[in-house]
Amino acid sequence: MTSPSTSSTQLTVSCVQFTARDDDKDGTIRKCLDLIDVAAEQGASLVVLPEVWTGLGYSTPDRYREIAEPVPGPVTDLLAKKAREHDLHIIGSLYARTAEGRHHNLTPVIGPDGEIIGSYVKTHLFDAPNRTDIRSGTRESDKVQAGDDLPVFQTGLGSIGVTVCSDLRFPEVYRVLTLRGAQIIVCASAFLSPRLDHWEFFIRARAAENQVFVVASGQVGTEPVSGISFVGRSMIADPWGTVVATASDVEGVVTAHLDLGLIEVMRHRYPLLDQRRPELYGEIARTVG
């Protein structure tokens, strides 16, 4: 194998983290837009927002319906304006309502021209009815319909894969995105407290095993209406699994400077993807039970 090229692609990425309030959608949106301004001031060209950032939707059985909007729609129009103003790519998940009345946990990828490059619909929904740390348990599939594709988006920053929260627990998702060419894999999350240990080691493992950058933004604190708490600790990991930036346990922005050339360097030093043996892995795609 030849040595990696000395050329590199530098970019600055920011994770925005905050608490999305179920009882104040307008205020939550204003807060998010202000934090996007902060990320832009820090030089970001990619800004990652949390999961369901316009409102958690768990305080009542139907609150998510009140929060949901069409995409494109008023909220994505506001993000598009910020993207054009600051020359940004913006990625984050929200409740989306289709023309047919279905609902999705959807993540639009907005380019610096304000156009929606594409969207990802969360594929691995958070169904945990027996979790004792969540009041009455939870079944995300009672609210939204899962997606059935793992797209990789070609952007001016490189190839970007998108995941949402509980997708992080499924290494197959990240491997498929890597095999489809993703250099950066974004995770928009509302990862529940107290699972900080899971949050960090999943991010580091997904980055290290695929030799990609993982940029993971999360909600933080306690949503006051539902009483549900979040890990926060928005985090950026490099292709060696090293955490290069972590947010504090407050609302705010964490920013890191990435060199995409490091992907090639790591894969040259340890060609994991070349050493795969797919003929051994058939059971991975089989249904359990």
C-alpha cells in the first residue's frame, strides 16, 4: 500500500446543545438560532443540532403532533436563512409531518445555499417500554414511522452520514455508512441520563472501528414538563477514537477543528476495512428469534 497523501481538508465543526422545552417551542427555536450564531462566530462550517430539537414531545401522548411541521416548512426556512447568512451546513432532527399525515423523526441536511440537500429518517426507534428510569417507559414507534434507508450526503465539506440517537447502539448502521463512503458521521441525539458511560464509549467505538469522524450533539439538562433528563456532553471523536472535544454540562456550543486527511492516515496505519471478511458475517443480517 502506498503512503497517504500529504494533502488535507480542514474544517471546523460545532455541536449545539440545549434543553428543548415542550411548553415553549418558539422560545426553544430562538435559543437554537442564537446558538447557531455562536457556532458561526467560532468559525464553524458544519453545525450539528440535537435530536427533536424543536421539542421533545414526551410530556403528553400527543404533544409531538403539536410540535411537528412539514419539511420544508417554517422551521427549516429559519435554518436555511441561518445557513445562508453564515455559509453553514446545518444538521439536526425534528418531528416532521408528511402531507399524508404520517410523522417521522427526520433530519434534514441543509447546505450553505439554504437548500435541503436531503433528509434522513431515523431507522432505529427508541422502544424501551420496560426502562425503569423513564416514567411509564417509552415507545417511539407509537409516535413516528421508522425510515428504511441509510443515505450518505455529498457536500462541499465531504461525505456525511447521518444517524439519530438510538442508531448509535447499532454498529451495523455506522459500518454501512462507512462502506458507502461517509467521512463524517453525525449523530443528533437526546440521549437519556444517566447513561453517560454508554454515550461516550459508543461514540468512541463507532469512530475507531470505522476510522471516521463522529460528531454527536445532544440535548442537556432536564426537560421541565416531562421531567426527562439528558446526558448532554456533546462530543466529537476522531478516526482513532480519541475525543477531541466535549461540551460542558450546560447549554452551549462545543467546537473542534478537523483534518479529514487523518482518515487516510489512520487507514494506512491500520487497514481495518481492507481486512474485513464479509463471507463470515452472514448472521449479522438475519432476524433474531
